[in-house]
Amino acid sequence: MAEDEGVDEKRRDFLLTVTGTVGVAGIAAACWPFISSMNPTLDVQTQSNTEVDLSGVAAGATRTVAWRGKPVFVVHRTPQQIAAMAQSAGGKDPAPDQARVQEPQWLVVVGICTHLGCVPNKTEEGWLCPCHGSVFDNSGRVLQGPAPRNLEVPPYHFAATDKIVIG
Amino acid sequence: MAQRLIAWIDQRFPLTSFIKRELTDYLTPRNLSYWWNFGFLAGFLLMLQIISGVFLAMHYKPDVNLAFDSVQHIMREVNYGWLIRYLHSTGASAFFVVVYIHMARTLYYGSYRAPRELMWWSGQVLLILLMASAFMGYLLPWGQMSYWGAQVITSLFGATPLIGDEIVLWLRGDFVVGDATLNRFFALHYLVPFFIVGMVIIHLVALHHVKSSNPSGINLADKDNIPFHPYFTAKDLFGLGVFLIIFCGFVFFAPEFFIEAANNIPANPLQTPPHIVPEWYFLPFYTILRAIPDTLGGVVAMGLSILIFAAMPFLDRSRIPGGARFRPFYRAMFYIFMVDVAVLAYVGSQPPGGLTFKIGVAATVIYFAAFLTLPFLSRWEERWLRARGLPPALQALLDSETEPKPRREAR
């Protein structure tokens, strides 16, 4: 009873708030290493480059290579396909064909549907995703279906006329 | 000697009183039908899945290079490995059959209504935990369907605004579903059942506090309640026997019935199978995902289609007890909803395209419309039933429920 009289309520509230805040922050900080441990490990992050030898890929053919575990389509396009793609602006996500290739006969795109991550299957006109029916043209641009964006163009450069390095 | 031992324990732990209170003296409505059997069956399946899963884990290897072969090793070389694996894989499907019937019973008889909202919501959490566990367990055989199912479902989180890509990377621990993903799914698949057990205990504590609902929808007089043991232990065990006849039929004669053929091909990250489908128990929700052309919209609709069940105690505004049994319009709606879910499941099993897509969209609209029209329909139906005249006893019950309230407030 006598103790209650001398209580500074504001001081007590302040101490309670500060203790609570520091406690919660401490718990959050202690969680961080565990959450972070689920991110890609260093050895996964270092698998960054993939070399592709283009000499064996005939016109009209596609080679699928793995880059960071993802499939990458390397397409040797025919002159007809190049001409058709140069005329089209794409569909839902318009982009000129020239901006998506370094050499018009070589199209390099990540073979993962931008909708939910399936690998599209090659067709005459481009690709068809088997999961939810997205259609892509021979420039990897989405024409119809649920995919929101065009197939991603990975960073790559020509190390020689018939060799590219992805990554 | 036994009596002295029990007396010794009772002094230190409430053993006898617990059994008395929760089993031999636990009052249960005597009119429970076999639809009330499915909660017990779900509990049985939880035990079966945990036990068979522990024994499978003794032989399984969560490594991308070893996982597929270790499942084949279980099938061919481990003593009775085929049996344990088929019990576990069939058990997963049976678990969803039983839980979906359990939920349908709750919807039909209106058991989600006061005072059983927390039972319904804890059940909702159990369903989500079960789905998470089933989804992660399905990756472990590392077949083509396993792989691409996990690839698609983890991609769903990429629809999160702003940080979608980072979340997907964090979930997988790799740029695609890979070794890190397989390992963590195995760890979590082993962990989630413990959460389920904990939630089941909460579910049961709530049940024993509010007691079982029953087909009449009203609280029975004392003389119409009978002890759980031996009456309902016997009834539940008989139901279990019938269930096991069907279950063992699948385990021994059609164990591959619930397994997609494509899952017998080892996972290949560079090639999606021509037609991928989720496990049958996810098909209705998968259709709702596909029915919305926008990724984020589809993910939100799919999430809502599961979570919206939680709103049932608020959406159903009728006070007529007994659920669909005494409510003709709610009953019609219940059956339409069941057919609609079956249509959604069928559409989900078909390749994407043309007519099935349109049917899927229509069925999705009906799915949500059923929930959203319920508040108006249930109100209107109650007025309609009252206007036609309720049985005198029911009328008296409803009056007694409504009248004391204002009086209590006035006091």
C-alpha cells in the first residue's frame, strides 16, 4: 500500500515500453541468422558462368543449356524467322526484336516461363508453356496466356564468333 | 496391486479423473450419425502418417542425386518398404478425403456456428498445415511431377509485390528448385506434423468444452446424451473397420491410383512434362489460380478460396438450427457448391485451353458467389421459414434465445 503511493506511473510505462521494444528487437535480431541461412549458399551463388559452343547448332535448331541451374535456350534462327520477328512488335509486353538479340541469328533467353516457372516447349512459332498455356514467339516475347513478361534475356557475350559466355 | 498402482498415480497425476471426465463420463449426443466419424478417422490417419513417415525417413535420402533412387530402394530392397511407402502415399490421399468429408459435414449441419467458431477456425489452420505438409512431402520422391509441382507453387510467391523474386530465392535457397530446396522440404515435412498434433490438441480441448454438435442442431436434453465410452468408441472403431477395408483395397490392389505416372521419371530441371497436374486434392484451388489471367490476382483468389471458409460463422446469418437439414435453400446451395467443387477439380485435371478454361472461370465465379450471397440468402430464408410457421417447440426455442437479450441489457 505504502509502495503504491510512490509509484511514478509514467516512468514505469516508459521502462515497460523500452524493455519490450529492446526485447522484441533482440528476438528479431536472433532470428536473422536462421532466416538468412535459407538464402542461396555461397557455392550456389558462384555457379555464375556457362560457356556454350555454337558450332554444332544448325539453323532452326535449339540448344538448351543450364545456367545457374536454370535452362537457357540458345536458338539458331533462320532468315525467315528473323524477318518475321523484325516485323512484329510482340504482344502483351512489346519489345523490338533487335533489343533482345546481339546477333540476329542467335536468340538467347532463359527458358523459364515468367508466369510460374515451367519450361516452355519449342513449337514452330516459338514456345508453348505446358503448364498454363502461355505462348511465346521466336523472340521469346509473350503473345498470349497468363505470363506477364517476355522470356528473360540473360547477360551474355560472344567470346568468339561461335562461342558465347552466359553470365 | 494394479489398484494400488493407479491410486499411487492418481495422487500425483489426475489419471482416473481425466479418463472419467473425457471418456467414460463425457456426454455425447446419442443421435450422432456416421458423418460424425470422420474426425476420429482423421486422427487415425495422422497417427498412421507419422508412424509410416518415421520409418520411411530411416531409409530415405534427401539429396538430389540420391532421393529418387532411395525411394526405389525403399520399394525394392527394404523389407516391407513397398507397404510402408504405399501406406504413406495412399494415407496422404485418404487424409484429404476424410478431412474434406469432415468439412462438408460441418458445412451441411452448420456445425461452424456459435459456440463452435474456434473449432472451425482451428480446423481451418489444421487444413492449411495439412496442405503444407502434403505439398512438401510430394517433392521428396524427386520425380518429374514432384519437381514441377514444387517449381510452380514456389513461383506463386513471386507474385508478391516488390520483393517477389527475393522471396522465391529465399524459399528455394537456389535459383531453381534444387538440393537446398529438397533438404529444407524434408526437414519441414518432418516438422509440420508436430504442429498438426499441437493444433489437434487445441481442436479437441475446444471440442470437449463446447461438446459435439448433432444432426438436430440443438442442444439435447441430458437424457439424450450418452457417454462417449463405450458407445462412441465402439461406433468410431466400427467406422474405422469399414474405412480400413476401402483403404487397404487401395493400398494392396491399386497403390498407384493416386500416383501420377510422370512421377516415375526422375526430376529433370531442363524439361517440363507436357501436362503437369497437382495432386487431386489441390485441383479445385489450382483451377481458381488458372481462371484469373493475372498472376497476382490468381494467387490472391486461390488463397481466398481456402481462407474464405473461415468467414462462414459470419456469412451464415440464419438462426434456424440444424444446418441444411431444415433449411431447403441452404441445402440446395450446399449441393450446388459440392457440384461446383467437383467441376473445378475436373477442370484442374485438364490441359489449359478453350472451353475448359471458360467452364473453370464460371465455376470460380459460382464458388465465390456461393459465399457472398449467403448472408442475404440465409436471412431471407429464415424469414421465409418463420412465415411458413416453425414447429412450436422450435419457435419457443428461438423466442427464448432472442428475448432474454434485450432484458439483460436493460438490467
